[in-house]
Amino acid sequence: MKLFLLPFIALIMLGIASEKPLDRLGVSGPLRFQQTAFNLAFSSHPTATFYLQEYLPKGENMDHFTQLLTLRVFNQKTDVKQLINEKITELEARKKTDIMCNYQVMSNEKSQEIIVDFIVSDKIDGPQAIVEFNIYRYQQIALGTTKRAVLVYAYSQRSYGSAVDAYLKALPQTRHAALDELAKAKLPTIKISVN
């Protein structure tokens, strides 16, 4: 009887693993960034007030990616400055244990948007090194006619192991190009239930 159940359980697990992520924000993709198409790879709605969707280029996976686009929606009584303060607090704490951690905050008074770009690392002194550069663009948005939320449109770029040194040498130029594109990008229109 046990042998009969194993193939059945394997089929169920395969079905779960191959399910497409649920588009909870009305942004099924693909999204485009720096001439690359990013497809919806993961979505989550862990609390009533927070939504997350992540997009990857074809052939990449969440365990080992080189580029990632993310949409975070905070559908609650919060504002951009509150979220920025939380991110800065997080990065300042990380600086105590991550020698690569550094960040910059830029604001656009006209659009009332704020961008935080930062770099973090893990196991930087070994062959398992990971370096990740991120740009988070924060904007207050309307959900329907009565509710407001904060959208964080983010781009992440990673390098691993022996490729880290060359990646860090090229980062000033790639950072500038990515910042310029993300700052000018048209933000996706978010459509979620506002019950």
C-alpha cells in the first residue's frame, strides 16, 4: 500500500510545484527593464495589508537569479517616509555585520517619490560569496477612489562566487544605467480588491 501512495504523492507535489503564481495585483507581466522581459515567478499575500510579486527573466529561478523585478504594495495606513525610515533602520543594522552594505537615498519633490539604492553581501570572503545591488522606488498610489497605498517598484541584481570581483568593478556604470531607467520607468497600474 505504501508503494502505491508514493507515486500518487509525487504527482500531487509536481502539480503544486508547477502551478503558475497567482497575479494578485493586476500586473501579470511580462515587465520590461533594460531590454529584458521579466515574467511573474512568485506572488504572496501574507497579510491583509501586504502584497508581493516577483518577476524573473526566462531561464532564471528564485534560488539563483542574476536579475529580479519586485512589486510590493502596502495597502494600509502608512506612507512613503515611514517605509523609508524602516528600510534605513534595517540597512544601518546590517552595516554592523556586512562590510559591503551601503546605501543612498534620493527624492523627487515633483513626483513625491523616493528612491533608495543599496548594496548588500553574504559570505563575501569565501567561494560562496553573494553581492546584491538593489534599487527601491517608493510612491504613494491610489487604490480605487477612497484608499491609498504605497507601491515599491524594485530592481535587484546579483553576482556569485568568482564573478563578484568583476561585477563590483563594473557596478558604478551598471548602477548608473539601472538607476536612470528605474527612475524614468512608467510604474505599473495596481488593481487589487479594496474591500
